[in-house]
Amino acid sequence: MKLITRQYLKKKINKLNKKIHRAEDQENTNKVWWRKMKLDKLKYKLSKIK
């Protein structure tokens, strides 16, 4: 099992932000909505690690 560190979560958040912006450019609102929910979850986990 992979260790969940601050660096790992930051990397995941950055990747997800790129995917969100790409989906916004393509006007795919469903993907944007799901990815933003996942982004909130990752940011919450990151705040708990600090």
C-alpha cells in the first residue's frame, strides 16, 4: 500500500486541477463536477496531514 504523504497529495491535486481545466475548455460539466468533488476530498485529506 502506498504511503499518503503531503507531497503525494499535492501531486494528485495538481494533476486533478489540470484535468478540471481541460474539461472546462471542452465544456464537459459532468466531469468538472465530479473532479471538483474529488479535489475537495483531497484538499481535506491534505489539511488533516498538516
